[in-house]
Amino acid sequence: MKSFMKAIGTYLSSNWFNKLRFIFIAIILSNTITLFEGYWWEETFTIAYLTLLAAAAIDVLLPPSVKYAKLLLQAAAGIFITTRLVKMDWLIARPESWQDWVWWLQAHAVQLNPFIWISAALLLLYVLFGIWTTTRFRMIGFVGSNILLLTIGDSFTPIWLWDEVGMVVFIGLLWLVASHMARLEREHPASWKELAEYPLQLLLPIAIVLTVLMTVGLNMPSLSPLLQDPYTIWKEAKGEQVQVFLGDKGTESLTPSKTGNASSGYSRNDDQLGGGFEFDYSPMMTVTTSHRSYWRGESKAMYTGSGWKDVEAGETLTPISKGAALAALDPAPIAGITKIDQIVTMVRKDVYPVLFGAAPLTTLNWVDDDEASLPSGLRWEANSGELRLLNWSMKNRKYPQTYSVTSSVPVLDEELLRNAEAGWTNEADASRNAYYLQLPDTLPERVKQLAKDITAEAANDYDRAKLLEAYLRLNYNYNNLPDQSKLTGASLDFVDQFLFELKEGYCDYFSSAMAVMARSLDLPTRWVKGFAPGVLPVSEYGPPGEFMGENVNPSGAGTYTVRNSDAHSWVEIYFDGFGWIPFEATSGFSFPYTMPVEEDAILPETDTEETDAAAVAESETSSNSKAWLWSAFSLIAIAAVTWLYMRRQKLVLAWRKIRHGSYTSNDRIVIETHRLLRICKKRGMEREEHETLREAVIRWSQSRKRLREDFKAVLDGFEQAKYSPAMASTEDADRFVIKVRSLIDQLK
């Protein structure tokens, strides 16, 4: 056992500086990615940290001679860690054809997005910096660039990053000390051997000095900066105020900007709509339900011309009793209701202001545990139909992981709706809900006129709403990245820009346009956001493209996986005797209405191509071709880069052949010598104009006595190849190349 432990100790101590270097790189990268706090989920950080840890462990435990095997192991470790922590929905169905295999791989690969790309990017950075940071100058550059990134991030975010900066500085100092020790071991082995006999006396002073410096630095009081960064100077020169964070900073940004492109997901701030987004297919929650539906979150009432705001006046929040009926302000729909039971299980650990469910909610059955009492902080807002979580934005606020709700969804009887009026017959109710007809004074007149023109032939309020819905679905294109260059600047109104300039967009554009135009026709409307239904496990009903007929799943019951890409918005219009009826204006989407029993035979088919964003990504292989091709292209690119790296030496030789033509062994020796001279020049050993190569080598050997014999061997080989008529053999040239590379390594 002792001999085994001794062997392990001997192995770990051999080439110890290189092993420490990989550990330092992993630690510094782990500290730098804290810049993404508030943007990455907790499991994203876990995957990133474990990937870097596994990569460093492989580099430490395996010898340098198996570098390609280490690369493969590190890639395999990254894939294994990602698949284990992403909470994959594994499909049990066995593919029988190559098309099924393509679908099967795609169905699993899409679940790894974006985690696998973050893991791959970190692993690539780790490997590249491991190759690059072989000199002290490059090490200082690597540490300095990470410190620069953290300090810049500290200026632009409310996240306190000084501890991470301190850690990078501390690791950088340790790295410098280790580099000095390694150089001492290499150039003065006798002195190093003597010092190594007393490790405690060697390391203790270093540890004490570094610990005191970092402790004092991290515990210094927070003071206003004496020197301002260029960003602050620039902003203040323009007369703008820049927030300076002193002391403790916040840990999350609760109102991210919506003006630029982002990732799809449930928005916390709808004051400023616009821009675009990239689809994020990571799971957000699962919903086990007796009927398929949209999972409603919040509604907004006040349109500002640029976005939507909540109504603060007149809201009443009432306590909730477990299993008791939630208070309703409107009578039961005259066409009847469909009861929908749901169990919602959150996959993400984000905190939201509301609980989600089919609308309208009627009962909160239980939260987290069906036998426990309801947690504090939950309130019912009857007027907006929301189960709200009080103080949801506070740090460390826990969001329910699992909860059960019951909804009573009105039956959509179109014949009865055509005989109903939009609005409230009771004057008190109409006054209480007047803000559902609110429009800003700045709304361009052409928006109102367009609404009138579209509905000119309608004989009732329901048909007016359906004509608005159909017009938007048929005349405007869905695009998650609308072309903002189409905006002329002539109008500042969000809806007006969409209708007359952009003419493309995603759900927020379509739903806001319908809500505004409906209000201009005196149809009381509210803007609603939540999630589209999501998708059922494919293993239950076969691969995408199979017919999921009414006989198989007539109500859409099952457990739906709802992803961030399913985040959606739509509108609700109030009809007397029915309550709030949803309308789906977004092109490519279809609301799963509950129809009267006698009309079951003509129920609209569930079109998996037009249900929601996740269906666009998962339900049809053809609709997923773009994402699949991009994933395949990315994998091919990574494989190509890896192949090019592994074959770099042969490619360099091939390039030299192309550049210099076919050359002899003597030519190779001369080329390698010139390469050595370039490296020597970078190391401060310049050849004077009047010097011959022999004179320069003799001069260099005076300061590099330990390399004297190596220089002499290279010089002899060069002179023989350059001036002798004898031709060197291929073996001689190979040995010369090895000698030159060994000498270059010793010069580092």
C-alpha cells in the first residue's frame, strides 16, 4: 500500500507545474463565468463547474503523452455531465428506420440546448488556454484579461464581483510563484533539490504573505472610486446618471431590457415591447392535465404606446383557502363550462409573480404537499383572474415547486356568442372595468381606421373580434427576429409600427395589435401572457408526424412538457353572459377551445404544426430542419476544428511544401534553423547585423551555458546543410527538427 501511495505521489509530483497550470485555468474560468449570474440558471452553473472540474482532473491524472485521449475523455465527460443534469425526457420508443433515428437523436439533442453549447464553449476555452499559457507573459495576459472582464462586468451589472476579482488575483499570484519555482527547478536543479527538502519553510512564508494581502484587500471598506472608468466618464459627459454600487450588490436583475434580442421565456417586464429573441427550448415546467389548454399567467390592462402596464388602482387581493372556490366577479357562462384539473411541476427554479393554469382558475387544491397548509404570500385577484405571489421579487423568495389547480373553462358556443354583446350590462361593472377600453391619446388615427375597415361587414361584436383575429393571422408573418431596419421612425407607437411598417413579428406584436384595435371598436380587451400548451411525451403517441386522432386522445389529456420557447401572449375579450373569451391572433398558433358537446363531431383538429413554439421545434421533423441542420453544422464544425488541431503539424508541413515547393532534407534543416532564430529574437537574443550565425551562437552561449551543447549541435547541422555539398538523410533531418524543438522548449 505504501509503495502504491508513493508511486502516486511520485507521478503527481512529476511535471507538477503543468498540472497546477490546468487547475489554475479551471479555477479562473469558474470565477469569470459569475458574470452571467442572473442570466444563467443554477443547473447551468453546475454543469459549467463540473465540466471544468472534470477537464482539470483528466489533465492532472493522465500523462501528457496521451493528449488526444484526454481531449476525447474531456468531451465525453462534458456530454455525460450535461445529459445527467439537464433532466432529459428520454424517449423509450425504439426507432425502426433511419428517419426515426434522425428524429430520435433530434428529440434528445434539442433538450440539451443551450447547456451543451455552454459546456462545449467552456471546454474549448479551457483547452485553448491550456495550450497557450505556456510562458509567463501569456499567463499574465490570461489572468489580466479575466480581471478586465470581471471589472467591466462589475461596472455594468448590479452583481458584486469583487470577490471573484480577488480570487483571480490570488490565483494569479500563486501561478507566478509556481512559475518561478518551476524555473528554479529547471535551471538550477541542485538548488531546487535543497529547497525541496524543507517544503514547509519554503511554502509557509509565501502562503502567509498572500493570505494577508488578500484578506486586507477583500475586507477594505467600500469607498467611492477615485478614478472613474471610461464608460462612467462618457455617460456623465452626456448628462446621464450612472449608478454606482457600493457595499452589497443585488444578485439578480428583475427587469431585463426587452428592447434588444434575448432568449425566449416568460417576461417579467412588459413596459417596453419590441426587438426579437432566440428560441430557448429548455424545459420550464410540466403540466399534468385532464384537458389541453393555454397556461395563463398575468394580464395587463394599460397600453402605453410602447408596452403594457398593470392597473394599480381598484385591485383587491383576497386570501386563499385550500380547496375552496376562488371568488368570482362574473356569473357562470350561459353555454356551460368544462372542468380542468391540473398538476403543475416546475422544472426551473425561477420565481414568477403568479401561478400558472388554464383560465379561469376556480380552486387552488394544494401546494408542494397535498396534506400541508398553503404557504403564506399567495393571494387571489378576482378582477384579473390571477393567483399572485406577494413579494415575489425579493431575494431568496421560494416559488412553489408543485401545485394543483382546478379551472372552469367556458364552452365556446359561437352561435350564442354572436347574440351576445361585448361588455357589461351592469353600469357598476362597466365603470369598474373601464380601463379595459383605455387607449393612449398618442395612438395614430390610422390604427383605428384600419380596425373599422376590417370589421365593416360584421353584424355583431363576436364577428368583429374574429375578423380582427383572422386579418392579423392571414396578413402578417410570424418572425421571432423581425427586421428592425424597416422602422422609419415616423411613428413611435408599437402597434402602429407593427401594422404599417414591420408587418412581421412574434406573439407580443400580434396580440398587442388585436387588443388595441379591439378597444378602438369598444370591445373590452385585456392583454394576457403565459404559455402555449407544450408537447406530450412522444413515446405515448409515436414520433412527430403520426396522426394523434380524437379516438386516441380526444381531450388532449396527459403530461405536457412546457419549455421557455412556449412563452406566449394572446388577448381576452369580455362577452356578457360568457365572461372573458380568449382570441389567438398570432399566425401559426391555435387556441385549444372547449366546444359544445353536440359539436364534437366537428371539433377542429389539433394541428401540431400550428399549436405553439415548441411544436414548431419538436412536433414535425420538417419544421425542425433548420434547428437540426444548425446543430449538425455546429457538431461538424467542432469536429473539423478538432481534426485540424490534431493534424496541425502535418498541415504546417503541407503548407510549407506548397509555399516553398518540394524541398530536400538540407532545406528542412535550414528552415528549422531560421525558425529557431525567430524564437531566439522573441526571447531577447538578437543577431547583430555584422555577426555571423556562429558568432551570435557563441555570444548567446555565454549567458545560456546550459544550452551551449544544444546550440553547437544545431549550428553544426545548419552549416553542414547550408554550405556542404553532402545531402543529409531524412533521418538526420528528423533528428535535427527534434533537437531544434527541444531547444525552443527550453527557451520558454
